[in-house]
Amino acid sequence: MKIDTLTVQLALAVAEEGSISRAADKLQLAVAAASKRLTDLERQLGTPLFKRVPHGVKVTESGTKLLAHIHQIDSLITRLADDAHAMREGQDGRIIIGAPKAAIIEFLARDLAQVRARYPQITLHIIEENSRIIQQLLRDKVIDIGIFEKKSGFIDVEKFDYRSDELVAVYSRAHFSFADTPLESDPLLDCPLVSLGQGSAVLASLQRLHQSRGRAMGRHLTVSGFDTMLALVRHGLGVGLMPPAVLASLHPEPTIGHVALAGDWHQRTYVLASVQGRAQEQTLRNVVSQLLK
């Protein structure tokens, strides 16, 4: 059976208007062409949809049932056209975004809320990993958008500056004491330290600091998350390094203090990169553009 969209619209218009001529005028068809379309449709269906009466037509008993299916076809066609338009305009689809936990807490969660408000039909999937793994996932096209610390970059893709933050030293007041002035590098490195593990921007910053001061990395503790870092700091096992916004999100007790760091080694810039993989191209462009606003 072959039935085109115009014939679907015509059958529904005839049922609504009760007249082939009025339906033809509505769809800007010649009456003879409209009548032929209906005749051909009824021939394909093997049963009349309309009964010709003086001054118009009436829907037959079989027509009442079959027109319900035709109405569903029209709804599906409309939905198909709407969905195709949304995909074409980048208003629908699925985007996978990878970012470190700090970036998610500090900026990305807020920015994703704005993406969702602008493009409610786009499905967003978030992967939380350190900067090095995020780049590996980008390289392998597992994710569509990656956010990572600029100085940890090794992947050869176009990058855009996204957001900046800085680290502070977090400590237990019961075990350590620092002045209110920014903490210099050497006194910090004299302390036992708690850092995120291999591949993290925090550890990379700390390693660069040791190199710049001509000092070897001591037997510092490494953990997989900021919540674990705070737990070790709480018991005096070392001084932690994390962004202030991340510390605030952990709701530290008054016995936990933090102090600014001297110099610029602790200042970080996050970049955003994207790769064209399975995502709809325009959808990807729209999300990237919104995140970079």
C-alpha cells in the first residue's frame, strides 16, 4: 500500500469539512485532483471512506474506523517532521561529557543546568574522571566533550579556555598551625601532604612545584577523591590541596582550616575540547557553544 502525506491530510480534511471541494480549497488542490486521490485511496483500502451525498460527503462506518488509523499516521508524520527538525537544528540527541570532579562541582554543574534550560530535549551523560583519563576518553571517542586541566594536556585536538580555579592548603587546626598570610612553597613542602592520585591535576601541580624548588617528592599520601582527602586531613595525616569551592561542598567542621598559597603554581585553567564521534554534529556544536558562554 502506498499513501503519501498529502493524501493523508486530504482524507482528514474531507472528514472535517464534510466536503471534497472545501477540503481541496484548504489544501490548495484542484477538486478533480482531490477527488482522484480519494478514489485511489479507497481502491487501495478496498472499502469506501466517504459516501457522496447532496452538498458534500459523509463518513462511512468503515471510514470511521480507518480514518482513526489515518489520523495516527498523520500524528506520526508530524512527530517525525518535528523530531527531524530538532535533530537538524541540534535541539535533540545525546552528548557524553567527561570532567574532573573539581570542575563539575565548581562550574560544570551550573553550566549544565543552563544547557538543560536551553535544550531540554538533549540527553546529557556525565563521566567523572581525572584530567589524564578524560583526554584518553576523548582520544578514543568514548566521550563527546572533555574538560581537563590545561597544563596536563597531551591530546592533539582544538582546545578552548573554559574556567579557572586555584588550590588552597586544607589542614586540621588540632595538628597544624599556619598564619593568615599566603603559605610559601617551602614551608608547605616541609609538611606531609595528601594529594589526589596519578593522572590528577592536583598531583601534577604538586610535582611541578617540587621540581621548581629542586626537591624530590616525599612519601606523601595519595587518594582517589576529595572526600577521602578530607578524612585523612581531619586526622592529621597531612595537609590537603583542593579548590575552596570543593572544600565548601564537603561542609567541613570548624576544626578544619584552609590557607591561601603563595605564588602562581596553584592556579589552574581548565580547557574544553570536543571530538566528532557518534553525536549529532549540530547538537554537539550547540552544547559546546552554550558551555563556553
